[in-house]
Amino acid sequence: MEGVKLTIALIIAILLQWTLRNVWEPLAFIDFPLIIIVYAAIQRNSIRALLFGTISGVAVDALSGGLMGSSGFSKTLVAYAVSEIARRVYLDNLILRIPVIAGACFVSELVYYGVHRLFGQTTTSDPVITIAYSVIATTIAGTFVYLGLQSMSTDRARLRKRKEVFAPRRQTRRRNPIRLGK
Amino acid sequence: MVERSQKEVWRLAPWLMIALLLGNFVLMAFDAKVEGGEYVIRSWTQTAADFVQSPVTTVTSSVSGYFSSIANLRSAQDENGELKQKVQELEVELKQKEGLDEENARLRKFLDLKEQSKYKVLTSRVIGRDPSAWFDSAIVNRGSLDGVKLNMPVVTDGGLVGRVTALSPLTSQVDLITRDKSGIGAVVGQIGESNALGVVAGTSKKELLEMKYVSGSVDVQVGQAVFTTGQDGIFPSGLKIGEIVNLVSGSATTPHIIETQPAARLGTMQEVGILLYEPPEKPEFEQKLPNATKSTKK
């Protein structure tokens, strides 16, 4: 179920990435697919995160003026790095996830720019400004998305847990100890 | 779906990562080597994206159009008065022009000049912008089914916008002239009247172009218009590229440093025209040149 939910979230993220720049130019700085990739990697499912990275990267590259596969390359690398960190460090706290999404975005943008330079391609935008804006915008958007995803998953998980723990127990009515003393 | 243990996942992940990275690397290497080619992945993805981008663009443009029309109502009355006056002026001008046209037709007939063939313009709507913040391409709602081909020039009423770099049956990707990779044969002023020939290329600054290789001994001034020469084999001659906004004069041995602002409003354009123009075939000796192989491939 978690896999289906994340796949739907990734499809929505790709669609948003395709369309939102035409609605308002600054929205291009938010990397929606990366937010979902990092979330998948934090769930300690590295295979899912890696596949998400490549698929969403290629989907974005196909509509971009950049090199085909460059975004897929950077996102796959970031997905692996984050899943390795999540394996060693407990990242279930939202406060800890904020620097992770910021760092992931920074590395992803840096790698993206680096591979273009490696293949002799020049970008239209200034690298420092683009990286800075992308990190800020993606971190802010990522925090809200994680809050939403977390509330969706924790509500159901809490309910399930409560059912599992309390259902078999029979709850008896407590008697008033004062009355008993009488 | 096969359930894997956490240990298996951790063992498999590095190998999967290496395989995916290699796959992406091969894609990049291929893309960098063969520029301007048609890719199945691009074509299919663009076709799929069209079904999302077109409705979103229609909705957003109608919403923004509604709000802007409300805002425009305020100035409509003043504008109406101005327009009425302008219509009267134009009517007088039109009558003068009709006379000139008749005279022109008579003279053409007299000189036996053949009518110059003009290229068709295919109007199209910008349905998407580059999803990456690093580049500035646009996606328009006309594709190979409408007769669009690779490298066809794209214009607005203001001036040159760019060229078609990727195609799908329903959409085309347009690389803007502000991109560093684009090089346009250009001249300051009209062809035949000016000697200031050079190449216009994009810069890392948005909405700014650089004109290179203009001899420092030629007189050039800020505010002059820059037009295409048609010598690049992509764009026809006479299209307006922009106007000079900054100039550092060169000398007899050093070229001018010229910065140009594009005539077309690239950031806000909503409708563009694709010129169904195919450049004339290159002569045989030019096609045999070692560096000519890349550009002649289609």
C-alpha cells in the first residue's frame, strides 16, 4: 500500500514539474520529484528510491533542454546516498528530514550542473543563483509535503497499532476503591 | 510483487545503482554526441505530457485572462478615445498606401519581377516551459503531424524566438535564442546597408544576447537593431533578433563587445509562429567538408 501511495505521489510530482513553470516562473525552482525520491529513500526502501530517481529524472529530461539522462543520473545518485544515510541514522523525525532534503537538493543540482560541464554543455542560468534558489524552494516545499505524507501515514498506522494492541484485551470496569472499603 | 528481505535489498541496491547510473550515462553521452536528433523517449514523453500541459495551459490562461480583462476595463474608456483618433489617421494612411500598392504592382509588371516566395507561418501556443530551472526551452502545441520539422525557426510579432530542436507528433520543443549553444548569423542594421556582420549567441544572463566577431573598425551604436543574415543555414534573412543595449567599442585589431536585448518577449510569450522554412541545399563542395557532416544530418 505504501508503494502504491508513493508511486501516485511521484506521478503527481512529475506532472507538477511539467506544468507549473508555465503557470508561474519561480515554481521551476522546486524539484517535486526529488522530494518524493528522498521520502522513499528515508523509508529505507533503496530499490524503490533508485527506480523512482531514474524514472522521474528521465521523464523531466525528456521535456528539458538539458542532456537526456542527466537528471536521472543525479537523482539516482542522491537516492542511493540518502537511503544509505537512512540505513545508519534514524531519520523518522521531521526536523532531521529538513537538512536531508536541503542537502539532497544541493548535491542533485551540483551533480546535474557538473555532468553538463563534463559533456561540454553550458546552462542558461547562473549556477550559484539556480542552486541557491532551488535548495531554498525545494526545502520549503519538501517540509510541507513531508508533513502531509507523515500525517497521512501516521494516522492510519496509529489506528492500526491501537487495534492490534487493545483489541484482544478485555477492558473491565474499575471499581471504586472507597466503596470497596465500606 | 516479490517481497525481499532488508538484507537482500541492501545487497542488491549498489548493483542496481551502478546499472542505472551507467544507463543514464550512456543516454547523456549519446545525447551530447548527436545534437538535435529525434529520440523515441523524448517523443513519447512529450506526447504524453501534451495531454496534461494543454488543459492546464488552457485553464490558467483563461483564468489569468479573466482577471486581466477586469483590470483592463478601467483604462478602456481612455483607450477608446485614443483608438478612435488613431482609426481616422490610419484610414488616411491606408488610402495613401493603396495608391502606392497599385503603383508598385504596375512597376513590378513593367520590370517583370517574379513574386518572392514567402514561407508559411504556423501559429501555435506555448503549452509548457522547461521543467528544469537550468534551461529555457519552450514546448508548443504543433508537431510533426502539422508539418513541423527539426531546426525550423520560431518567431513572434516582436522578433526571433528560437528553433525547433525536438519533435513529437503533437508537440515541438523550441530552444530559445538566449541559449548559449545557439549561434545566429547576424548583422547590425539591414543587410546590404551595413558591414557589421557577426554571430549572436546566448549568455548566462537571462534575456540578454551577445554579438561576437563584429569588427572594431565598423561603426556600431547603442539602440541599433540586429537582424538575421541567413548565412547560418537555419534562419532566413531579415528576421529581427533584438536591439543593442550595451556596447564596448573595439579597435582595428579587437572586435566590439556587443550586448543585445531580444526583440521577442521570451519570458511572457504565449503564442508563437513556426516558420515552415527549409534552408536552401548546401552546395556539394560544402557538404564534403569534415565539419559539415553534423549539420547536414536530418
